[in-house]
Amino acid sequence: DCSEIIYNKALEENLKVCPKCEYHFSMKGSERIELLMDPGSFNEIDQGLTAVDPLGFKGPKTYKDKLKSDKAKTGLLEAATTGEGKINGKAVIFGVTDSRFIMGSMGSVVGEKITRAIEQARKQKKAVIIVSGSGGGARMYEGMFSLMQMAKTSAALAQLHADGLPFISVLTDPTMAGVMASYASLGDVIIAEPRALLGFTGPRVIEQTIRQRLPEGFQRSEFLLEHGMIDEIVHRKDMKSALGRLLEYFGF
């Protein structure tokens, strides 16, 4: 935001936050795990699940080719990583989406992994924390199979809620479309990083549709906090302590 020069070393040392204007750059899923989970405590679950091509999708690039290239580029099998671990000594079920893999979009495997994580939390009587960085929403390559994950993850969270177990949703830039319209917005507590873009359709598309100028900062974290859509904005360096405080509040 400040258009100043930032040296990579300084950016890495500052958790990928600009030391001059506090702009929060994107982080890998593995970096989120390292930042938030107690050292050595995270154990990944369902790590072997990988997407197939149910529609035989063809375009400028086929779905199979897109999966292959993103797997090679990121070293991931899918956009979501889930597992169990500890935050400040408190056991949780944790999930994170990585925007480098097809923009962190939710296909069948992402929805399945998140649903299984929630079900494991119910069995083990643990809180669920999911960090979303899903600018791609529901994954168009899978059509209705992808859209069904919105209902599936939401239903799993309804059962978690009925069991009296908390879900803390952490929103990062960007969290959009089908992800924001399903599990990401269903947290008992919803936290966002500063200035994150959060919403269903992007502001440019909305302006072109309604032919009106949107308010300054529309769909940014600060706008959503002011309008009651999220509960708190937390700087990245304070996120782990904020999550630990909430877990303690919930009795874990």
C-alpha cells in the first residue's frame, strides 16, 4: 500500500507484513501452521486425498493439467491442509487453505477434508480453527460437485454447534465466493486480518452490475467489522495469542 521498497529478509522477519504500512502479504499454508501451532505439535490428517476430474473439464487448460501444474508448483496435493495440534498448549483441530493451489478454491477434496476435520473434532471433543485464504470460492472445474461442499461443510458445522463445540474462523486476504458463503462465515467467532478482502462477489463486478460506486473500503475487514459481519480484526503477530485467549474463554 505504501509503494516503498521492502527487502525480502525484512519481510520474512516481520511475518510477511510490510514494516512500513502494515500491509499483510499472503502466506503459505505451511507458514500459517508454523506461525500458529505449538512447535512439533501439528499432525496432518487425510493427507493422501487428491482431486479427480469428474466432468472431464476442458478449457484453455484442462483440469487435470491445472492440478498437475499446481501440485508441482506448490508441493501440495490439494488446497486444504487439516490436522490436530496445540495452540498455547490447548489441543485443537486445525485447517488452513493455501491460495497458491487454484486460489485456495473448494472442490470435492477440500470440502471432504474440512468436513472430516470437523467430524474428528466432534469425536475428540475439541475446538475447530480454520484459516481461510480462498479467493477462488467453489471450484468451477468440478461444477455441482464443488457447490455441494458448501452444504456439506455447513451441515457438519451445525452438528458441531449442536454438540456445544466452538468453531473459530480466521479470514485472510482474500476469502471470497462459495467459501465465504459457507463455512468461513459460520464461526462462533470470526476473526480477520487487517484489510483482507472478504465477500461473495468482488467489488469491481458489483459496481459493473449495479452501475454505482461502492463505499470506500467496501468488503475490507474494517468495513465488515463496522457492519457487524466479523467480530475482531487481529494483526498477524497477535493471532496466536488471540486464538489462545479464545480457546481459554471457551474452556479448553
